[in-house]
Amino acid sequence: MVGDRRAEKLLPLVPRPRAHITRFHGLLAPAAAARSEIVPKIKIETPAADSPDSIAPAAPTPGRRRWAELLKRVYMVDALECPKCHGRMRILAAVTTAEAIERILRHLGLPTQPPRTRPPRAPPVEELFDDAVDSAAFADPPAPDDFAA
């Protein structure tokens, strides 16, 4: 019966399956009326109509960031900055077919095959049971009968 009482106390601490663990209450709750006044808005930068970047892709979905922005935010690296002139680069194409990638690598003089990996090593079982190790270091604890009552 004691185990049942302990389980009853622990049960509210176990999160429900497929449910969020963090819950917001008050003004941060999802349906709070004043939430829009507190939670910051995401600003989407749009280039001017006459700039060369005006052909940029459609604005991302609010709440999502582009991969280059995430890299800059996490690693402090601007992936779209040109290393020569420090201007902004644009993505012209994404190469996804294996044949095209292989042709580009061959043209650049780079290997087209991935490097070979070494086979995994065996686990260090022999090191654990080496006879040269002092056996007193692994002595069993005394039995309860050895203690004075």
C-alpha cells in the first residue's frame, strides 16, 4: 500500500504522452487577450523595389528564420557574405543530383568518392580483466554477518 501512495504522488509529475512539457499561464498563455502586446513581433526585411535584391524569393513564413540567419545567430558567421568583397551573395541554384555534383567535383579536381572509414575497434574487454592489476582494488564488500550486532 505504501508503494501505491508514492505512485499517486509521482503521477502528476509525469508528462502526458505527446504533450508539451512547458505550459504558459497568464499573459503568456496561447489564448491570452493581451498576449500580442507583450510577445515581440517578428520583423521581415523586404528590399526596396529598385534594389538588385528585389528579385529575392518570397518572404518566409512568420516565425521561421532562414538558414543563413540561424547560422549567423548561433555561430556568428554570415554564410552569405562574400569572402572577397564582403558583399551579399545570392543563392542561384541548389545542386541535388549525384551526377551534377560529381561533374562539379571532377571539374574542380576534387575527389568524387567519400573517404573510406576505418572499421570500429573492439571493446577494451581485456583491459578490464587484466591479471596484472592489483586484485585488492576490486575486493568484495564485507558481508552483513561480519558486522557486530
